Amino acid sequence: METYNRKYVYFICLVSAMGGLLFGYDWVVIGGAKIFYEQFFGIVGDPSMQGLAMSIALAGCLIGALTAGALADRLGRKPLLLFSAFVFVVTAYGTGAFDSFSYFLIARFGGGIAIGMASGLSPMYIAEVAPTHIRGKLVSLNQLTIVIGILAAQIVNWQLAGDDPQWNIQQAWRWMFWSAAFPAAAFLLLAAFIPESPRWLVQKGRRTQTLETLSHIGGKTYAETELKLLEQATRETQNQGGLRTLLTRPYRRVLLLGIIVAMFQQWCGTNVIFNYAQEIFQAAGYDVDNTFINIVVTGIANLVFTFVAIYTVDRLGRRALMLLGAGGLAGIYLILGTCYYFHVSGVFMVVLVVLAIACYAMTLGPVTWVLLSEIFPGRVRGVAVATGTFFLWTASFILTYTFPLLNQALGTAGTFWIYTAICGAGFVFFLLRLPETKAKSLEELERKMVVSSK
């Protein structure tokens, strides 16, 4: 399809992608608040409580990711997006409002549930409403908003942290968390005006609503053509079930592919640069003040090269970008680890870290979400994407937890060499097993990857 209602399509996709913005914002905002709330709650000398405060949101992510899919298949995509926005609002306020550490943890756990839900729902919804020829670009908007959310949180934290220690300990960290409530409220309001996914409507037999939504997207002819394709795909998969179906042949192969793609996005190692930037840059010879400047530089690189991904994902294709990401990071990490081994310091190390962020931002970061939203069969796409997202967050937890242990046992050089090996293995896997999904409708992909394999 060459013509479509550009304003309408971009509006509903950008609104859905606000779930990604809140995902990035809420995920990163705690980093700036950490030094202040630890003093407020008196846990500075308690590593176990410090770790619990940092990681409990990831536990919520696992719950949110695991439950959102089944609920999205049962209730629809839109109600779950609205619910996640509501949870973002409530938990953003609660995290900053509580004086009790226990209630603080509960609020962070709830925020994690919202992150887990939004991280899978937003790209899935976009993939289901987007015209085929620009689907990759539009799904990549979700990664762009994640990156914008990360950078926004870093800037807001920097602005809210003042020179008065009393203000920082009593109020600054609260406003850092409260600041997330403003975009969350906007998401909640705007999400009320987006339509339900036409693919979900077809599965529920709501033909009139499906035609209405598709007509808004691409006009009457587009709506009639797409409806026939959707109804055909629904008939071909009418006996599908939920997660149990994914565990049987031939669905098991698609599920395994999705899990590996999801986990590799985390185990490629790039996210430790965001989570442990201070340790990484200090190992390269930088003091605390210069470390914060370098963090801003990596955030800008992350944003700029996400635009590159949006431009190239429908031109170069998903497979080519995943291969570029895995191979590129393997080479960068090999050099980076070698430099750490020989105690190289200075600007060259910052350049290597920025190159790693840039490589990730234009390949593995956004393309993983595109693939997860494309490769699974329609009637179980919700639970399948949720399963992939659950494993992504599991991998994130493992990555976050193991980096300090690996860094202590093997040094920064050895740790990055491990990530080199993982990226090399990922390159080989994608070369042998990852199909190209560019320029194929979701129904075509379903027939190619699932129905034709029965």
C-alpha cells in the first residue's frame, strides 16, 4: 500500500509508543535518585537493601510481562495499555510519597509491573495497526521513545539534584519519581483516543469495528483488502490456543527463536553501560564529575543512532541489522576488553563505549522489538510476545546481577571478553537461523513460519 492516513497512523503509533517512553524513564530515573533515597531510608551501609531497592522493579517487570500477554489476548490491547498507564501514574506518585521503605519497595514493584506490561504491549500494538511497508519504522518508534525516556530521566535527575544536601535527601529524590507521573498522565489521557487493534477485533468476530479502524488507517479499499487477509489468517489458525500451543510443534521453533532474540538483546552486554556507567568510566580513568558528562554523551549517541535504525530497518531489513549489531559489538568489545587489560585510559575509551552504544541503538535495541512483534502467530501473539518479553527481563536481571560479580572476579577486561564471545555466538545463530521479515505482512509471516510448517 502506497497511501495511508499518515497523521492518524503516526498519532496512534506515537501514543502507544508512550508506553516505551515511560518504560525508559521509569527504568532509569532510579539511578539519579539512588544516592539520595538511600540516605533518607538509612540503607547506605546495607548492600542487600540497596540491591533490593534497585532490582525489585525487575521482579515486577517479570510479572507484568508474563500476565499482560494472556490478558491482551482475552481483553484486547487497548484496555491493557490504559491499565499500564494508570499503574504508571499511581506508582510514580507512591514511590516518591512514601516515608516507609517497605511501601517504597511496593511502589517500585508496581512500577515494574507497568514497565513489563508496556514493554511488550506497545510494540505489539504498533505492529498490528501499522501498514506493512512501514511496520519496521513504526515499531522502531517504540525504541526511540524508550531512548527519549532514558535521556529525559537523566536530564531531569541532573536538574533536580541541587547543592543543598538537605533538599536532595528530603525532596529531590521524591520529585525525580514524581516527574514520571506527568508523561504517564498524558499517556493515560491520549490512549483513550486510540482504536483497538484490528487483528484482535477480527479474532473476536467484530467485523464492523475492524472495517472502521482499517478505513481510518488506509481508506475503504485498503480496509476491505486487509480484512480479507485477516479473516483468512484467522480461519487458518482458528484451532490455536495459548501458551500450550506455543510449546507444541511447529510453534515451539518460533517461540525458541523469539526467546533467543529477546535474551540476546540483554546478554549482548550493552545495557550494563547504562546501569554501571560509573564503574565502567572510572575503570577507564575518569572521576565522578567527568563520568556524568560521559553518561550524557552516551545518552545522546543512543538517541541519535536510534534515528538511524528507524531509517534503515525497512530498507536494510531486520536480519541484516541483527547481524551488524552482533558482529559489530563483538569487534568493539574485543578491542574494549583488550584496552582495559592494558590499562588504556582517556578519550579513546569513551569513543569505544559510544561506538558500542551507537551500534546497539541502530541494531539490536530497536530491531529486537520489531522481530518480537512480527514473528509470532496472530491468535496467540499477545501471550507469545509476553513470553519473549518475560525472558528478556529475566536476561536483564541476570545481566544486571552478574556484572559486579564478573567484574570482581575477572576484571573489566575479562567481563567484556565474555560479552565478545556471546555476541560472536549470536552472530552465528542469526546467520543460520534468523529469517528476514522485511516487507512481509504479519499474515504472510504466519503462513511461512507456522502454518506451512505443520
